[in-house]
Amino acid sequence: MQLRTVLATVTAALAAAACLTAAGPVVASVQDRHACSPSVSLDRFSDALDKTTFDGTFVGNLSALAVDRDGSLAALSDRSALFDLDTRTLQPEKVIPLADENGAALDSEGLVVDRDGTRLVTSETEPSIRRYSVDGRILGRLPVPAALQVAPAGRATANQTFEGLTLLNGGRTLLASMEYALSGDTPGIVRFQTWTRTKDHHFRPAAQYAYRTDAAFLGVPEVQALPDGRLLVLERGYTSGVGNTVRLYLADPRHATDTSGIENLTGQSGVRLIRKTLLTDIASCPTLGATAKQPQPNPLLDNIEGMVITGHEKGRLKVLLVSDDNQNAVQTTRFYYLRVRV
């Protein structure tokens, strides 16, 4: 009897172990279905705001995201509208119209919510960075180095200027990413400009760094700072008949050369570029049932422009992306919920 009991116990234990072993690959396969790469997974996506309106304003053309001080989500349209979204449902709760000093619309692309609630907003037109109150009043404007201004004032190309905006060093440094190269710089080498916060809480131009995209047709639509001074960087491009290319990188500007005094960046050996590591190509993410209205390498893809870090969990960053539908019937306003290990 004792021997039979021991055998039964061992048999049961072996059976349980077999079940665990069998369950292991099943669990892994569930996780793999959400993996874009070893560093990035896609939890879900949402098209809830696609082709919707709120308070008479089209909810789309979204080019930037930021987490507000109350935890809600701020979403910037490149048609001069700033939305407050419910973090859980994404439904708009408020919209604030933005304008320049003359009341004209912006080509608004980058967004930061400062620690006092001030909104810092870029416009590609000049380019510019303006400070707005919560209710949309202009509070000031940051100085922009001459070379970064649109020709003929500078060497930038219209609609290829400030796209990304983020705060580093605990809010002491502001960084804006140019979307494409300046005239005279090698195509694919993009300048990142910084400003340092002064004692009177203004910003003055500071160091500038050079970042190389994977190909000249890829631009930088967004950057987000990590607490240690590194950056998440989006690269994005579009090929007619093929679709979008969107890649996420971990970049480190901390040992890069200050290029503010270099007129033309042409691959000089003495210039240390921002180092970068590919985290994932979004085309490698699972579709999770997504559909596309035009040709895409992956139906999940669209014109992704906005990115914000919303928190962290279990050693991974929670990162939210959004696509700009350009108010176009064959494009989609889509939110992407990623988990990123850096």
C-alpha cells in the first residue's frame, strides 16, 4: 500500500510537471503573438477616434501626445487644435484652438506640457516654439537659431522642421528634433536643437546634436526623453504604392558632438553623431486584426507621428503612439499601446 501510494504520488507529480511543461509553450506563444521584437510588444491598438468630431472640431490630424499634470492625455492636431482626452477611453473632453500672434493657424507638430501646466508647441511654418496657457493664450516664444529657420531666413525646408519636442534633465533642458536635414547637410543627417531653462524660467538656445536616419527618405517625427538622458526616437517615411515605414530607436545624445557651430554636416570624422539602437520596426508587430485603407507592409501601419511615455510596468516602459490621418479617407487615426524594454 505504501509503495502504491508513493508511486501514485510520483505519477501525479510527473503528470503535473508535464502539464506545466505543456503549458509553457502555450503561454510563450500567447506572448509571442504580441511581440514586435525582443524589446517591444504591442498590447493593443484603437481606432476609436478615427473620422470623429468633437464640439464641431474634426478629431484627427494628430501629430503629438503629452501626459497632462492631472494624468489626462493631451493630443495636438497639426491644424491648430489641442485636445484633452480621457486616458482610458480616449474620448475628447475639451478642445482648445491655437493660433500665432496674428491669429493665424499653426502647423502644430510638437507638444510638451511643462511642469507649471504651460503648453510648449512647435510649428513647422517658421519654425517656432510658443508657450501657451491652459486656455490657449500665447505667453511667449522661444528664440530659434538662424540656420534652423526656413529659407531664405535660414537653411531649413518648409514643412521639414521642428516635429518632435521633449524635456530632459528633470525639465531643465528642452529638445526639438528637425524632421529632415538642412540644406548643405548630408541627406539623412538631422539636427536636434536644445534650450536650457534660465533662472527666470525662460529658455535660451544651447547645444545641438546630429542624428542620422537609416535612409534619406526617413524623417524624425517624434522624440521622447528617458530619465537618464537617453531618447526614444521615431523614424518615419512613406513610399507610394508600398506604404509607411516606422521604426523605433533608443538613442543616446550624451556623448555626441555639439554641432551648433558647424555650418555643414557632411560626415566629418571629428563629429560624433547621436548613437542609436533599433528597438523595433513597427511592420514587425502583430496585426492584431488591424486593417488598412491603402497598401501597407503591415495593415497595422499608418502615418505614425505622435509618441508619449505614459508610465512603466514590470521593467518596461508604457509607450503610446498615434497616427496622423491627414483628414484623408484612406488613412486612419490609430493609437498603438506598446511596452518597451530599454
